[in-house]
Amino acid sequence: MVKRIGFSSCCFPEETPIEEILEFCLAHDFNAMELAVNSTNFDPPNVKASALEQIKELSHSGRIYFGLHGPENINFSDPRAEAREEWVRKMEEALHFSATLGVKSVVVHPGRIIGEVTPEKVQESVVQNVSGIRRCALRAKELGVIPSVENLCHEKGTVNPTIDSFMAMCKAIDLSLIGITFDTNHAGLVDGLEKTISVIGPYVNTIHFSSNKGQKSDHCPPQEGVIDFYTIAGFFRAFDGLTIIELNEIGKESASAILRTREYLIHLLNAGPETAGGFHA
């Protein structure tokens, strides 16, 4: 089984042109990449037609399997009904854009509660999330695209403070319509990797791979963080979806940090149980 290992365009500084990022992807033989639409290096209205055409060609040829990260500021739990409608429209735009590029998987963030968190507001917000994401998922199905809902249990105001509540929401949306994005950094802050995988493992189609230093969502390289990925090495070895390296605040070290993280991943995939506990490059 050929593993699809890539990286997010958000690993690079926002001023880095998407053409340069694509060149890096090809030069280092990556077979996957995630296009993060929030970064100015991939702001759809401002991307050159030639770059979009290159992405289409690479996608249709199978040379690179692309995913797309939808806008992060979307909030399906906005207390204003007109705003929720606008967020659904923006997400549907991202899904349509993905379909035109031949991108088949789009990461979706659940909404968050604005203001005081009460049991009543949590319940209402979950219902709003289920409704909004399900509408987008039904539209995505028409377009041949799969929305992949990401675990954000660690965030302030989250509608899913545990992985069990996140899974309950995904079931209410309809697991036949969506995939799940497993963010290792987020899982390391709430519930842990082993618990998270025991709940969502069979439904994961995308992994966001990074670590943290134990206190916040650092999205740092695995060698710099506290997460022991070898506790779920078997899951990584069996996984046949999209594994995306997602690093923040690495600036000029972007290229080397991505390559070091891929080296760690390859060691993780090839290591036997007797090597659990690590690789420290």
C-alpha cells in the first residue's frame, strides 16, 4: 500500500507563492498536499490561473492527491440566523471550488459557542452544527466531494469538549456523508491519542500530523513535542487515507521542518513494536 503523505500549504509563510510551494512538493517527491485557503499563499481569488491549472493537472494525473482546508472562520453555531446562512454559503463555495480543481476531500471545522457556555447553548449549538454541516455534506455529495470534520475538542467555546461528544455529533450529521479529520495535536490536548482513535478511528480519512508541548495547540514538529505517536503506531501503519503534516510558526525553517517530520513519519510507519517510544532526529 502506497502511503499518501503530504503537507499543508499553511506550513509556509503567507508570503510564499503557491507556485513555490508546489515546486517544493514535486522536488521532494511528496504525493499529497493540502491547500489551506486561509493563507494568503492560497487565497483563491488571487491565485494565478496557471497555478490553478497546474493543480488540476497534478490532481487528475494522480501525481499529487490534494486536499483542501475550508475557511477556519466559519461558525455554524453563530447566534445570528443570517450569519449561519452566510457561513453555509461560504462553505458550499469552498466545496464547489474544490470540485473544479479535482480535489475530493475538504476539511471542515465545527462551530463554536459565542459568549457564556451553558448546557442549553451547547445543545442548541450542536443542533445548529448538525444542520449546517449536513446541508454542506449533501451539496458535497452532488459535487463528488467529501467534507471531513475535524476534532476541535480543545478549543474555547467548542461544541464538542470530548471526543465522545464529537463522535455523537458526527453520527447525527450522518457518517455516510462525511469523513473525519484526526488532528493529532488537538487529540494530545484532550482525551489523548489512544482514546481518540478508539472512538473515531474507523471513520478517519485525513490525519493532520503534528505535536504540541503539553499546554496549547502548538502544531510543532514531533521531535519538539511531548506526544508519543508510537502508542498508536499500528493505526498509522494500517491507515490508507491522507496524512498531512501541519506545522505552525516555523517560518524560514518550513522546508527543513517538513522534511524532518516526514522522516519521523516514515520511521514510525516502518518501526516494529519493539521500537515503541521512539525516534529523535
